[in-house]
Amino acid sequence: MGWAIALHGGGGAIPLDYPAEHLQPRVESLHHSLRIGVEALKAGNSALDVVELVVRELENNPHFNAGRGSVLTCNGNVEMEASIMDGTTKKCGAVSGLKTVVNPISLARLVMEKTPHIYLGFDGAEAFAREQGVETVDSSYFVTQENIERLKQAKEANRTQLDYTEPTPKVPSSEKLIPHGDSQGTVGCVAVDNEGNLASATSTGGLVNKMVGRIGDSPIIGAGTYANNLCAVSATGKGEAIIRGTVARDVAALMEFKGLSLKDAAAYAVESTPKDTGGLVAVSATGEVAMPFNTLGMFRACATEDGYSEVGIWPSVKN
């Protein structure tokens, strides 16, 4: 038994010619966040503390669709969501509809630890954040120029998200297409510590041009996030499909009731969803790691105590 960690920055239609100015900052952040997580595990921090720490780091990076870089709803605002789960106790917390909270994942943990509930949303979640004294800012902090442009392009294409596999005819050829940042930017982290404790955390801004009030899989326990005494899972991709497939819980269920290995269970859970749905990162209590996806690519990274590490985007390609 040993520690292990895996994290993702979202999966989706990530083309091989992904613009370098958008690609490089994300890859650098994966390396940086992985290093922070590894150092924390080596220092003896709990899996729960580590996944919160890493996701906070990713939320603070405007190049991912979470926290600072969250995409915009149809009315031009952010509605951020996140969840966290402790595999040892199965305690969990989730939040949705946040407009001012700098680190949604930390508010989700406070819901888990400071309330009798699991899930708080919108005005109630914002009020709880003020009550707990977590860092908040004016909502304009989250409205980046890139995401204003993403929303504009999505509205012009009359779609809830831009996909490189389909044409976007209403975007003038003189304008450079900005990567849509939807599922490609959702962030998550899973870890097992030296004591065998597991934890999972996921955070996102959702879909570009989504309806006000829409909730995806990231804050839903069993869909985008799950952890128990066998494994920890964080999913990314098309939220509605992941919710329908209860993807994160399925990995644990296949291990528990079918006796599958982590890699087989994770692969089966992803393969059971429609093609181009997304992917997941997972770790087991014995330090195994799995990072399957059925999309063109998935920003991902992992490391284990025995010295293995990987940072990748496309199948079998390390960066």
C-alpha cells in the first residue's frame, strides 16, 4: 500500500492542433498541481486535505473551467459548482450556483463538515459562504475576456457549447476560435494517502451558454464525484450523460460487487457511456491509478509512491 494521486483538467473534443497559447498554460498547471499534491502526500497530509488543496490550485487558474476561469451562463454570469467526498466516512459536501466564492471546493467541504446537509445551492450557498467567512469577491472577478468571447461564439452558433468536431458557421473566419473550455476545463482530483484513506473532489463552471439554474454532474455525489473504502473517482465530460450513467459510483460498485480491478471497473464505466461523453480519474486503496476517457482527449496527470508519473492530453501521449 502506498499513496497515489490523479487529477484532471477536463476531457472533450481537444484537437491535436489545440492553440499553443491555450494548451501550454494548462499543461504547466497540470505539472504544477501534481507537484503540489505529491509534496503534500509525502508530507503526510490526508487524502481529503490533498484533493481540496489541488482543486483550489486549479480553481485559481483562469485557463480551466472552474473558479476563476468558469464559463458563462446564457445571461453572462457564472454559476459555479463543486463537491468533495471522504471515502473513509462517506461524508460529502456539494454546492451549486455560486457567483462570488473564490474557491467553491472549500465551501463544499464546509457544507460537509459544518452542516447536517450534503448539498447547498444558489442563495443559500452564498449566505452560508458569508456566514463561514470564506473568501468572496465581486462576480465580475470571474468574467474573463476569453469567456466573454466563448459565450459570444456559442450564442452565434446557437449552441450550448462549441465543439471542434462540428462546424461553427456563424463565427467570422477573421476571428480566431477560442477553445470552448466546457468539459475541457472541469477540474478534479482523487488521492489515497499513506494510511489508505481515499478522497475525491470536483469543481466546474458548467457549460458555456447554459440555462440559468442548470446543474451538471460535478456536484452530484455518485455521478461526477464518489469515494469509499475501495476507490475515489472524479469524472469530467457531458454532465447529463454522466448523471444518467452514475459514472463515479459505477466504478466503485463494479469493484465492490463484481470484484473488478480499478482499471477494469473504470474502463467499463467509461465505455458504458455514449462515445465522446468524457472520462474520469480514479485511485484505489492499494495505490492503483486509472484515467480512461472516450473523448478525443483529456487533460490529466497522476503519480504514485513507487515513482510512476504521467501528464497527458491525448491517448498514449505524455507532455
